[in-house]
Amino acid sequence: MLSFLEEVIEELYNEKVEIEKCIYVLPSKRAGTFLKKILSRKAGKTIISPEIYSIERFIEKIAGLTYASQTQQLFELYKAYLHVGTYEKEAFESYLNWGQTLLQDINEIDRYLIDPKKLFSGLSAIQNLNHWSLREDKTSLMKNYLHFWNQLHDIYQTFNSNLLERQLGHQGLVYRKASEMMPNYLQKEGRAHVFIGFNALNTAESNIIQEILTDPKSKIFWDLDDYFLKDKLHDAGLFLRKHITNWKYFRSNPVRGTSNYYTQLKSIHIIGTPKNIAQTKYVGKILHELENENPKHLQKTAVVLGDESLLNPLLNSIPGTINSVNITMGQKLELSGLSSYFLNLIDLHLTKSNKGWFYKDFRALLNNPFTVILFQEDTLEVGELTSLLNEKNWIYISDKELLKFPDYSQPTLGKLFFKYESPLLFVEQCSSLILHLKLIFEKKEDYLALEQLFKIHTILNQIKELMVEYKYMNSLKSLKNLFRQLISSETLDFQGDPMDGLQIMGMLESRNLDFETVILTSVNEGILPSGKSNNSFIPFDLKNEFGLPTFKEKDAVYTYHFYRLLQRAKNIYLIYNTEPDVLEGGEKSRLITQLLTDENRTDITEKIATPKIQELDNRPKTIHKSQKLIDLLDQYASKGFSPSSLSNYIRNPIDFYKQNLLGINETEDVEENIAANTMGTVIHDTLEELYIPFLNKEIEREQLIQSKESIKAIVHKNFQKTYLDGAYVSGKNLIAYNVVVRYIENFLNNEIEELKTHSTKIIGLEKKLNIEIVLPNSNKPVILKGKLDRIDICDGVTRIIDYKTGKVEKRHLEIIDWQNLTESYDYSKAFQLLCYSYMFLNQMPTEAINAGIFSIKNLKEGLMLFYKKTSPRDTKKNPVIDREVMLEFEKLLYGLMEEILNPTIPFLEKEI
């Protein structure tokens, strides 16, 4: 089967047309490359290549104007906006939010040769009617709003005039100018023109082509199947049916270029896959199968991406055995890591407050791979700087804190964390950073990164030149908005042989090209077709009235491209996302439904493809004790088990293994809000300092009352010691500070009240205990260590007291079944109290003691003592911890330690 372009050239040869003397005009530059190849092959000899243009370049040639860059257009439009009218104007920063939309509307008005005065007059009248206030007296805001719509025509005229003075034009202006220049062009140009493969034409294109077709030597070939042309309702033939009806040319000339391939038997596969990455993985599977079947098939295969953002994941899904791949579409610059890096740099300086850079933003840029590369070039470690950040607990990093970083890191830090002065100086700083990165990437021979860097450098240079010329951009936010807009429209172009290998392209690049196998992705509503997105100031009714395209025409364009791909293809794979997503497209496309309901198609298979899901191993983890682990356990035992480490084992042996043996704790981080453990440390340290004057003597009630005056100063001092450079003068941290002060005051008030009827003597504060035990079964020496918050004698009874800032329930301090102590973490507080009691009684033999907990959050409960009970209904609670209790606990304690050190008992994970 001949391709469409081959059929056209064959027909021209049969008609004895002088091929090399014609001017060829096609929808895209890529189609021109294929046409040139076909002409060369058909000629069979060396000839001078005829002139081949894409429609845009052809129009530019007729108009004699150069296309202005998108950035130039934006700045020139704002210049026109400022010069027209005397009403209050918006800043450039605000203008960027709607300037692109107005630019697009002006472009469309000119391409469709609309009378701008009439259209803008109608738009102004509609805005006046839609006015949100019925009051006769309008506010200044209302007047400014309506003035803008009334001045649109003048803005349009000024904008176009300014561009023409510089021999520039936006696309619409170039098209309008070319339409006006047609008599001059036809007078000079006597050669035949051949228009190939067009479908939807704007008014300017339509008029230009019709004028050229008045020359009998010129021809036009349409790329459409008769099946769609004859169906009066099918959108694929909508535009050609309009042309046939409206063009004078078709009253005396037949429609050429149509074919009858669509109804031939094909192999159409419709595949639904969950999410986008699964689509690209499935494409990789199809390509692998095609290659295994016959590698030559890939020469006639095209992968067409409905959603072009899937290019990167697709490239990672192509089998490594496929050597030749040609990528027609460009890779979006905005999806590159370097673009995000520079946007993050702008964001960092935008979000800098009077306090400095917020630590999360600061650290995010510091840990960015490109920052790491910068530091590595200077043989610096980013980890060292982030550790300092965490260690000092800096929530905000001002210029003052920045200078506290090591001297050797200052030059590199200065490239990123500099003082913002103006957008122009910021761009210059970015340019300096780009040159530094360029040298690094050249050493690494990272050519993709160099290409991305070059594009960003070009964009920033454009912005810099325009900033110097126009002086509008005076804020960092406007720089960010403009930079974001520009990178979103910029692409990285791949180099390759368009005639060789697997072809990867977007929908528009597929125009006029034919492939035996077509794989089309993202066939979802909102993508194919794109839906009712209306990025325009001109309402639907007004567009309809003036003949401007609406979403209906856009849908018809997508429908045409979709079915044109299917016309000559034999094997078709249509892949869609089964998981509707607002951002990534909705349900499967209506184009698929249309195919499935076509009675003439009996060659469609439909299926849902799901990735193989690996079964997760949910069995509890088991860690067997190797000789190295046994040695580690013996070392740990010789240093000492603490009550909290033993509680950790009771809670989950795996946590004990990771945290206590291997020392793998939670990552050290900046405490943005004061953490519970920090509050606990401050409370413990404050209570210790407040009670030190009473050590080894009875607490004097009056003296304790006086000590309340120093609470705030001591809490403040302990916050500085524990929370380091973290701020607690505002927000949640200030609340936390005041909560701690209140907790301490409540505790002292509670103690003062108790002293009315009781006498208490402090005999120990934050006392460290350390005893050696020899386990009876293994005969291993073990150290048990701990720190007692407070030891006192109240009315002659020795008490061991633990302060807890967390929640403690009385019922978990009452023991009936002793096994609960080493089997249930709920009784961890009771277990720890008994550990402290055991150590205390070993070092300071006493007949009996009490042990209890003060819950700082619930001081109304007073001192919650450990009790032993004989049954749940036993009301006679015994708080006495004597030799009998200790012997019972000793068995459990020894048994627990024997289990931990036993080489044959593995660490088994518990469900928490």
C-alpha cells in the first residue's frame, strides 16, 4: 500500500507535472522532510530540490514579516495596554495572568480576518450587560473594569502598529498581512503550487489557498477517506464538507486525495490500563512483541502520544534491544529537573520573610541534586550543612545565620542564598550560576543537562534584554510568572533520522504520515478530544456570530487526526487510562465509543490490562541471632540495659534490635513546633533545678512558694538549652512555652497543698543507678542502669517518683497477673517503676518502699502508685514494694534478659 504522500507524487507524475518546478505547501515541516525523500526516490536521479514549505513559513514568505517571539509579544502588548486610555492600569505582574489569553484572542481575530472594531464593540457591550452592579453610580473599580473592555480595539491597533514598525508580527498579524499581500505575490510568482494534506483552515489560509488555486496549474490534495466525507454527521469530514460547499474552486474541480482504506480489514486493539505509567509499560510490551515477531516491523511503526508529558516514562519503557528510535516531538523543558531547580530558586527568594528563609525551603534547595553537584565540585558535603541546620534547630535562616555556616562553604552558598535587590540582578545571578553549572556538566559529559541549561540560559537572556528595554518587570513574582510561561512553551528537540527506526511523535506531527502499525496512548476524554476548555475572553455566542472556532471545531480537529491515523494502518493499538483523573483526563474517549458502535467495524478487540502485582510478604519479621549479633548483645549487656530499652523489647523485639542495638533512630530534624520529648526534657530539668535547694532536707512550704517566682526564668533557660536556636516567641511554640510554665506552676501548687498535711524530704534528684546482675541460667553478667527522677521520704515512707508528661492510666499500674509485665506494653510504666525499685533496693536496702508516677497532664490524680492485687475485684490495693514483690519481679526480669541474650531465640516482630 502506498502512503498518502506517495500517492500524491505518483498522481503528479502521471499528469506529467514538472515536479521540480512546483512549490509544495504542507501542514508541517516534518511532512516536508518525508515528501523530499519520496521525490528523491521517485526521480531516481540528481535534481534540484523544489521549494517545500510548511504553511506557517509559506505565509511568512508572502507577508514579508518575521514572527515575533512569544516574550516580545507579551511585552509589546503590555506596552500598548499602558499607552491606551487614562484609567488605572494593572502592574506587569498581574497582567501576566491574563495577557497570554488576550494575545491568543488577538491572534485568532487576525487569522480569521475578523473586523476587530465590530468584535471588540460587541465584547464591550456584553461586559456592560454582565456588569455586577445595578447602581447608576459606578465605583472607580467598576469604571476601570469597563474602560478596559472599551479600549480593547485601541490596544489591538497600537499593539499591531508597534510590531509592524519593527517588521515583526504575531501569527495572526502575519496571516492578515499575507492575505493583503496576495495580489503582489501572485503577480511576482508564476510557478504552480501544490497544497497537500490540509483539513481545518482559518479564513486567512482559506482565502490565500483559494486565490492561488485560481491558477489552473496549482492543485490541492486532501488527506481523507471517502467513508467520512460521505457521512454527513461524522466530525472527521466536517471541514472538507464545508470547503466543498463554500469554495468556488470546487464548482469546476473534483476533490482530490481522498481514499478508500478505512473500511478495509484491520486489527484494532483497545486496551485500558490503570494510570499513565502503566500505559507506557504496555507500549514497551507491544514493541517487544513486534520486535520478536519481525524487527523490520518497527520501521513502519509509530507511537503517538496523546499526552506528550508521557515522553520521559515512555523512553524508559522502550526495550533496550531497539537500537533505532526517532523522536519527532520535543521534550518539554518544564518537565526537566533544571527548570524545576531554577523555579525553586525563585520561589525560595520569593518566600523569604523578614526572619529569613524558612528551614524547609532552605533545606529543600540545599538537598536538591543540582545543589549537591555544585557542592561536590568544591569538595563540600551538603550533609554536613543540613546536620548543622538540625543541630542548631534553626527554623529561619537569616543572613546572620548564613554566616555561621563553615567558611569554606560560603562561596557556594552565596551563589544560591544571596540578597535579592532587583529582578535584573536576580537574572544576572542566575546567569552566573548557569555558567558554573555548565563547566560541571561539560566535565561530566552530561549533554542532556547541557542542552537544558542552554535553553534556560537563552530564556533568561531574552528576559534580561526585554527587562532592559521595557522596564516593566519590577518584582520577583512577575519574573517567576514569565519564566514559568516561557519554559512551558519551550521544548528540547531530539536529533535523529526521520526515515529510520521506530517513530515517536505527538498528534500534530503525525499529519500526512502513514504507518503500518500505530500505537496511540491517552485516548481519554479531556485529552483526545481536549474538551470544552475555553481559554478566551470572547464568549461562545460571539465566536459563533463572527465565525471563530469554538470547542466544537476543536473536537472536529482531534477527530480528524484520530481517524486519519487509522486510515491506512493495519495494526492499531488504542490505549487509555482506566482511572479517571481531573488533571490527567477523564473516562475513555468518545472516539473509542464511536469506533465500538460503528456497525461496519468487526475487527476490534477490547481488553483491560493490569500490571502483575507482586504478592507482599506479610509474615512477621524474624531476625536470627548470628555470632556478630550475639557479640553485639553481649556488648550492650555489659554497657547496661535500661528500663526503657527493656520496655522497647516488650513492645516489639524488632524495634529493640533496630533502635537499641543498631542505633537506628528517627532522622534528626529541625523542630518547627516544639516536640513532646523536648517539652518533657524542659519539664524534668526545670523541676530538678527548682527542687535542688531542698536536697537532703525537708521541703519548706514557704520557700517552695517563693520559688514559684523563678519558674519563667528557669523554663526560659532550659528552653534555650534544649531547643537551642529554635524560636518560641510566637505561634504554637509560644503556646507550648506557656503550657510548660503552667504545668510547673500546677505541680508546685499541688505540692504546696500536700505540704499542709504531709512532710516530705528529698533524698535524690535525677539520681543515676547502676547495678550488676549475674543471670542464673546463662551465668552471664549484665548491667541494669537507670536514672530516677526523684526519691523522697513522705511521712516516713520512701517513695520513688517518675515524672511523665504523656498519658498514664491508673489501671496500668495495678498488677494482678505478673506475666502482663513482660508480655503487654500497656504495663510498661509499672515495669519501669519496678525496675527503678529493684535497682534502688539493691543499692540502698530498705524494708519497703512505694513507687509512683506524677502525670504532669493530670495532676488532679496526684501521685499514682504501683499496686499489686490478688484479683480484679480486690479492693485492698497494696502499694508496698517489699522483698516478696522484688523476688517475684526478679524472676520476670531475669527471664526477660535471658530471652534477649539467648542465641537460639530470634527477634520476632510483634503487631503494634
